[in-house]
Amino acid sequence: MLLMIGDYVSGSVRRGAARSVSDFMNRKRESEILIPLIYILSLAFIVRMAVPLIVMLTIKDYSLFDSPDTSSYIKPAQELLLHGRFYSNGLPELFRTPGYPLFLIPGILLGKVEAVTIALQIILSCLTTYLVFKVALTLFDDTRIAAWSAFMCAIDPVSILYASKLLSETLSTFLTILFVFYLLRYFKTESLKMLLFASLFLSASVYVRPAGYFLPIVIFTVLLAWSLKKRRTVLFAHAFGFLVCSLFIIGLWQLRNHRVADYSGFSSVPDYNLYCYQAASVRAIQEGMPYYEMQRSMGCPDKKIYYQNHPEQASWDRGKIYRSMGREGMKTISGNPVTYFLIHAKGMLRTFIDPGVTEYLILFKHYSWSGGLLGRILDQGLFVTFKGFARTMPVFLFSIFIISGLYLVVLYCAAALAIFHEDLPHSVSSAVILCIMAYYLVVSGGPVGYHRFRLPIMPLVCVFSGYGLYLLRERLSRKEKGSPLP
């Protein structure tokens, strides 16, 4: 009996010791994760707060936080508050979707739309940095890699800038990385709940910025391929569930547009852009005319000139006009595929490499929107435009350009090292992130392509760049210790 009691006590002590060791290791791991994350998130918050504070305290011009697109978000938000309908100028709003206008409502209610919205966007931008950490941790299962990824997101100059701009990019980027996080959790757990959350946040991002409109089909294709590879019927059903859920949520707004304006599209932005941007850029090259001059001659945005060119449309409703714009723009592009392919490719390149210097110039009142910046870039090229800036404001431009340019070089080189490294996890998670990055890069091309439109993919690039920086750090450590490189 005494022996049995002794064995029981001894076993209890051993189990207690094991639990103590396990608890200690868990606390140590949590500490390893928490401490660097706190530093990184603090850095993200400080640099994002610094930009608007400098503008408020030195220039004291709140209109610098606006852009030419800002009023088109504020008007339907005000209409929602006053009359409970999504209208602009007394007509149903078709151009903008309701996501970002809803986000502006707290600031409008408090009478401080810039200050409140910027504060909310800074919080969302910091949460995006946190989600980058979580996505990298899910993908690589290494806190050091996750910390590097979050650090690169925290110091991204374009993300820092757009937290202070009344534009939809910060909210859209947050929803996109949130969607990616739940999608990767689904691949880990195969939980339908995770996949439905992913569908919900992807659809929400489309309501904020319609660029992701076709992304559910891309994700469905990946899910379908994954289910076929694993040969599991339940995963096949999950893929269709994701597609149906996404299309249902997005389709609700299309039904609204059809009911109130006889327009079946989700947003009139694609039709307008096809005519006023894509087709205008092709015709400008064909006729040897400056881009903005061609836009004006086509009636963009002057309705009088447009109706002079299309007198039969003067009595048409807006939905029919937008559809006609889309068809005419597509006809111009399809008739000149090589010309437009080159324009689109240049736009993708600008989106990828434009450091965002011009937006900093605007924010700190070194450049005005009236200068026709986009037209200058399209007519003269990005590098010639920057060269002109360098002659007029060399110190300011040089400082920002070096910071932004150096960041992009490090970011892309590290990301490329990670993507092409043999130890990169060759999983469906890696594949789907690469597909999302490619999708947003492709849709961002064309004459409107510039740094603003790469924001949704920057957190994903940061995920891979964190792995690349980790690999570089490991190589340097081994080299210093004299160990053979992997």
C-alpha cells in the first residue's frame, strides 16, 4: 500500500513538473511573439500618426488630406445620413459602392470627417500590420519570419501615406488581408466557418473597392483544384459554397442597381474607365494627341462635349449611357490589341515601381492637383516627370525618393529571394497568395496604373519579403560563424 501511494505521489509530481515545464515553454513562446510585435505595432502607429500631425501643425490645411475622388465618397455618405438612400446629386449613385461612404459616416456625424476618418484609418493600418504578422506566422510557423514581415509592412511609405488620405485604399487593404488570413486558416483547419468568413471579408472588400470583383472566381478555381488534388468531396462542396456565398453578397448590390437605375453592373467605374481612360489612351497614341486633351475631346468629364459627340444619348438614362461607354471603349481596345497591351503593361510596371513621391509632394503642399500629373506621366513617362520635379524641388524630392525607392528595392529583392527559394512552403497557401498578388497587379494596369493601386497587395508582398530577409539574416549569421551556407 505504501509503495502504491509513493508511486501515485511520484507520478503526480512528475505530471505536475511536466505541466509546469509545458506552461513555462508556452509563456516563453508567447513572450517571444508578443515583445517584438509590440515594438513593431508601436512603430507602425508612430509613423502613421506623424504624417497627419506634421501637416496639421505646420501647414494647417485639412483639405490636403482630400483628393479629387474624395467628394464622390462624401456626397453619398451625406445622402445616406439625410435621407437614408445611396444617392448623389439627387440621383441613385452608380459610380461609387457603399463600403467607403459608410466608413466616412462617423466623421461626418461628428463634424470632423478628416480627423475622425484618419484616426480610424491609422488603427486599421496598424491592424493590417498585425494581420501580416498572423498570415506570415500561419504560412511559415516562425515568429522571426512573421516579425520581419510585419516590420516591412509597418514602414511601407505608401501605406503610411494613405492612412492620411480620404480614399478607400486603407479600408480595402485591411479587408483584403483579413480575407487572406481566414482563407489560410481554412487551408489549415478545413473549417467551413473559416471559409465563409473569408468569403464575407472578400465580398466586403469588393463593396469598398470593386477591383476585387472577379477575385472570387480566381479563389474558387484554386479551391476546386485543391479539392480535386485531395480527392475529398466535402472540400469540393466547400469550394462551391464559397463561390455561391461570394456571388450572392456581391449580387445583392447589382440587383439594387438594376432596380433603381436599370443598370445591371456592380459599379459603373469599369464602363467609365474603358471609355475615358483605356480607350482615350489608345486614341491619344493613334492621333498623336496629349492624353488629357484627348479625354476632353471625348467628353470626359464634360457632358456637353460627350452629348455633342453622341447626340442620340441625350435622352438616355445613365445606365444605358454607361453600358454604351463600356462597349465603345472595348471596341477601341479590341481594335488595337497591341497598342493597348503595351499601355496596360506600362501601367502594371508603374503600379509596381512608382515610389509614391508625388502624393507626398501634394500632401506637403509642394505640388497641386491642377498640374495634370497623370497626363504628364502618360505623355512623357514616369522618369521624365520625376526629372522635371527634381529640377524644381531637388532636396524634398530626393529625400522622399531615396527612402521610398530604397524600401521598394529591399522589399522586392527579399520577396523574390523568398518566392524562388527551394525551402518556400510549396503549399496551397503560398499558391493562393501568389494568385491574389498577380490578380491585383493585372487589374491595376492600364493608363490609371500607379502606386495607389498596389496597396492591396503590399501586405502580401511583405509576407514573402519577411521570409527573404530572414533567409538573408541566416546566411549572414552562418557566414560570420564560418558555417557552410545552405
